[in-house]
Amino acid sequence: MPWFLYSFFAAILTSGAGLLEKKILIKEHAMGFAVLLAVINAIFVLPIIFFLNLTNLSLIPMLIIFGESVIGAFAFLLMSKAIRHMEIGEVSSLRMLGPGLTAFLAFIFLGEDLNQFQIGGLLLIMVGLFVLETRGNSLNLKFSKYTFFIFIAIFIYAITALIGRVILSRYLIDPLTYIFFVHI
């Protein structure tokens, strides 16, 4: 299957998940939703226990994974609060900054390469966000504490992505083992 079909289906599933999350958060509080989703994720990753490779696992990577999962959970809670109290379209457009910030921070802190197409993609994200958030001659972005929550969550998600990259590459942790412990 061509790569763009994977991207297309991922976009459809992500949109559906965002709409479902908004619908649930209209009635439920963000903390209850976050806890329930964490429990469901833990149940789904439990079968991975039979495939764990614990050879490279030691105390330091386990502590890092624990810290990463705690701050990731905090970011999820902030994003859920924002989704509950803001329009889903505005939240979705601001979330577009996440991959760009992650790539930029990986370039700065991990020495990852960004080729001209990736830099062009980052610029397209910025232009797209600008187009979505401008109406006429003015910027339509409403700054509130929930907008601030989104920016903090995006930054934390970028940091956790970098931590995950370090865990997988420098500590040579098996990806399934990493996924299991992050979700548990």
C-alpha cells in the first residue's frame, strides 16, 4: 500500500478520535476521561507482556520511562482540559504545531537531520496554522488558559518524544518493551 494511503487513513482515524474525545468530554471531566483511557490502554498492552525483551532493561532506563510517562500523562490531562473547554477546530489547528516542534527540538538537541523537504513541511505547517487562525486582516487566535494548556502539552509531548528516542536508541530498549512500560 502506498505511504500516502497510510497517511490518509491515519488522518481519518485521528479526526474521528478527536471528535469522539470532544463528545465524551462534553459530559465527562478531563481527569476521569484521562484515567479511564489510561486503564483501557493498560489493558490493551497487557498481552505484550509475553513478548517483552528485558535484556537491556536496567534501573536508569526504567526511571526515565516512568518519568516520561508521568509527564506525558500530565500533558494528556492538559490537552483533555483544552478539548473540553475549547472548540475542536481550534484545538486541532493548534495541535498541528506538535510534529514541527518535535522535529525542531530533535534537530537542536539530538542532532537529527532535517532535509529541505522536511524544512518545507515545517514551513507549510506554520503557513497552514496562520491561514486557519486568521480572519480577514486579524489573527483570530483566542488566548485563554486553555490555549496555554495546549502549548504546554505540545511542548511536553515533544520532550517525551525526544526522551523516547533516547531510550530506544541509546539504551537499546526493545520497542515493544518500551511501549509496554510507558503505558503501564
